[in-house]
Amino acid sequence: MPTILNPTPAYLLALMVAYLCGSVPFGYLVGAAHGVDVRTVGSRNIGATNVGRVLGRRFFYLVFALDAAKGFIPVAVAGWWLNTLGDGDTPPWRSWSHLAVGVAALLGHLYPVWLSFRGGKGVATGFGVLVGVFPTLTLPVVGATLVWVAVYRVWRFVSLASIVAALSVPLLTLLSGAMMRGADLIRPGWGRGTLFHWYYIWPYLIFTGIMAGLVVFRHRANIRRLVAGTELRSTAEPSPPPYPPPPPHALRHRR
């Protein structure tokens, strides 16, 4: 069985395929199909939020689903291939072999080779990656989704909700481990092979920390706008965007 400590040509190819899957710029392609280069309008990002802002809410859902799928599919397939999918007692070195595929897919979205390594911000693709790491990260990703909804409902900033939700994932992973570790102490003998035993959980803590750091790093411009009070808020009534107007060539009429 290939591992990150003993990579085979097939495993290295799997990492490359995961990166290429993650690098498919669905937001850019959807915009281009409607005569718009989303890199030059709105927040000038190829992510689902900007596509929805420019083309409409239904395109937000479409791009979010596609971006999530390109993170989920390579991770789920790799988990099946490495026999880690559905196994919470995977040794750390095998866990890293699985998680590295998720990192490759996320990096593909953040830095796609097709767009001069200028990609999205990693929220939807990161969500898909986390869902693919079943079952160890199932509870943390559900909790992070609830955090996103709560923060967005209160402040109406997609960027703020995404940042807080990303930061909550490693904390929720740690909390899940602590809860299950408490169950170990109450029920000795049951917890040695439990899903969240510390021996098995530490790779996931590091992995979710890396993912959260990448998402926050890609939101650094949003953080500056949040501090300055110029970040675009999602409201029932459209607000004037705090961005420069798009150049004339940004909108191209379909022939």
C-alpha cells in the first residue's frame, strides 16, 4: 500500500490528478459562458461568492457545488484506494497519505496552473475536501457549517463567516477528540480503538490547521476591508460595491 513515506509512482500520480481536479476554474468557466470575465468585476475572484454577485444567486449555488465536488471526489476516491475511507482507526502515516490528496486538491483551487496560479479562496473546495475525509471530520465539518450560518445570519458578511468557520474546524476537531477521550476515561477498554483516540487524531488537527491557515491567508484582502469598514455586505437591497468599476472589456457580449 503506497504511503506518503513510501510514495509509489501511482501515488505521486494521484497527487497530481488531485491538484489538476482542484485547479479546474469552474467560476471562471461559468462566467466566461455568460460573457463575463469574473476576474475583472466585483471582487475579481473566481469563487462562488463573486460569481453569484455578478451573475445571480443561482450561479453561486452552481459554482459552490462544482467547487465542492472537485475537492470531494479526489479525496473520496483516494480514501477508497488507500482503504482509509470510513476507517477512523487509520495509523497516522496512512492518514497523512490520504490527507495529502486533500491538500493537493485545495492547492489546485487556490493556485490553478490554468490561470497563472491565481485562483479562489478555498471555502467551497475546502468544504468538499473535509466532507471527503469520512468519518473522522464529519462532526467538525457539520459544526463549522453551523458556525458559518450563525455568523452570516448576524453580520451578513460572507467573508467573515468563511474565516470564522475555517478557524473553527481545527477547534471542533480538537473538541471532538476531547469529548471522545472523555468517553474513553468513563468506559475503559472501549476507547483504545475509538474513532477520535489521540493517537489517530493528531494528523487531522494539523491538516485542518493548515487548511484554515490557507483559507485565512487567501482572505487577507477581505480582512483589510472588514477592518476598514468597506467590505461588501450581503443584504436584501443591493449596496454599491466598494470596488473600482470594471473596465469596458470586462463584459463581452455573446455572439
